[in-house]
Amino acid sequence: MDLDSGTSSTVGARVQAIPGRPAQHGALYQFKQQNLPACKPVLTPATVIATFLLMGFIFIPLGLITLRASNSVVEIVDRYDIECIPEELRSNKLLYITDDSISKNCSRFLKVPKSMRAPIYIYYQLDNYYQNHRRYVKSRNDKQLLHGLGDNSTSSCIPLESSGDLPIVPCGLIAWSVFNDTFKFSSGSSELKVNRKNIAWKSDRNHKFGKDVYPFNFQNGPLIGGGKLDPNTPLSDQEDLIVWMRTAALPSFRKLYGRIEEDLDADDVIVVQLMNNYNAYSFGGKKKLVLSTSSWLGGKNDFFGVASLFIGTFCMLISIVFLLLHVKNPRPYGDAMYTSWNKKSSSS
């Protein structure tokens, strides 16, 4: 250390003597020369073992708590895209979904496994649907969604920027492919009312979709995508569209459809009347209906709990291994008898 300090001071004196060089003061110079004060903890065996033990004591209870919260969520998942096709048409799914003369009505019966406390969230889930494709994500015009026909720069929406020489509002593939399956729920002789308000982010409703912007010339072309929009309702109030326009990052995703604000008891049977309109068959997609409660941690997701348990268990095992090694082969830190220089001196 003394040799290094002397050398650096000598070099510093020479540098300071050179005209035009900056003075060896100030944080910038010290940073460039890596002379800033820094904390350099000494990792003794006791410190390392205690650190891993502490991490284990933190992560294992955290994993157990989050797993308990996840397991408290009651979830019903029903795949309906195949079951809602008549038996004679299951070999030709595209004919079924593209032929308007074929009824798309379908009934599903869901049994409640445990009591579900309100609010009960309704999601639709799509699998093998790549909303994160680059051309799909870019096929929209945010200025048009906020200001309407006043913005004419819709080149990003090609080929769905206009139809019949008239602009389309909202333009682009994302809006064109909006999900349009519908669901109605009943239990026993009573209908379960679905609250479809406030399903979209408040920031999206207030700042990304205009209150004076209305759908115009939408789904009027020869090729119809997903659902249609009410031309008399502003985009800021069409929350189905707003939810759909927030694209998913993964090919399997869920989007909020609404909420049932009634409690359901165990073994209740929910009758779902749905319209199987959305074409997920042309690309091998899957459609599912999800009913779920929530906990203080959100929906059902075991990943964080399992990951915390794994990290905590791993840290505990590492600390035990280090402790056994330290007990078997102790080495007092800084003892001169363990240095190679001292061994050479004693042998000579």
C-alpha cells in the first residue's frame, strides 16, 4: 500500500507540474482517476454466513405468505372455442366462424368450486395470439384516437387507414381486430348483472382517447375484422376498445371484460350464454372464459411465492454448507502464520 501511495503521489506531482493540466482537486478529476472514497467491506466467513441466513429468514416466510394469498384466490377457467362448435362442423372451423347463417349462440355451465366473494372479475383469455408483433403494435394512430379526423397522418395504419376514399376512425389493425365475443351470466332463476364500467385504465380514458372523437367509417370495408363500435358513443366511453388497444406482451394474455358484484356460494351452477363471434380459428388460437376473485396481492399467480421459497431455501443451504466448511477448516482472518511469506521465513 505504501509503495502504491508513493508512486501515485510522485506521478501526481509530475502531472501537476505540467502546464495546462487541471489541478488534482474536484470530484470529476478524482472520479476519472478512480480515487473517490469507497466502502470496501471485508467478507469474513461469519459475515457471509450471517448474510445468507438473513436472506433465508426473509425469503422463506415471504414465499409462504404470497403462496397463501395466491391459493386463496378462487378461479374458474373454461375453454369454449371448441365446445361451442357443432359436432358436424368441428372438422371445418373456418366455415363455422365465417358463415353468418350459422348460429353462434352457445351455453356453458360452470360449477363454483368454493365460495366466491364479490367483486368477481370476468376475463377473456386468448392463447397463441401475438399482439406484440411489430407491425400489429405500430398499426394505430394515437393522435387520431385523441383528436379524431383533425389528424390526417394515418400512414402508420396502412392498409386500414381508409375505406371507400373516406378515413377510418379508429384506424389500424389493433382497432380493426377488437374482440367481440359477448357473455351473459345467470345463477338459478336470477340473472347475474355484469358491471362493465371502469374496466379500462383511468389514464387511458382521460388522456389517450378523445371525449369528442366518435367512430367513423369503421368496419365498412369488404373485410370485417372483429367487433363493431357504436358511432354515437365517444371513444373515451368505449372501454372494450380501450382495454383491447393496450396490447399484450406475451402470446397468452387475459383482458378484463367486467365484474360480477354478487357473492357466489360453493356448488352454485353458473349458466353462461355467449356469442362465439371472434375468429381465433384461422391462426390456431384458443379462447377461454375466466372468472376469478382477488386477494391483497392481486390475481392467482404462484410464481413469486415459488421463486421466493426457492431463493430462501437456496440461501439457507448455502449458509449451512459454508458453516460446516468453516467449522471443519477454520482460518482466523489476518493471522500471519497462514501467510505464504511467514511459511517461507520459518522454513529458512
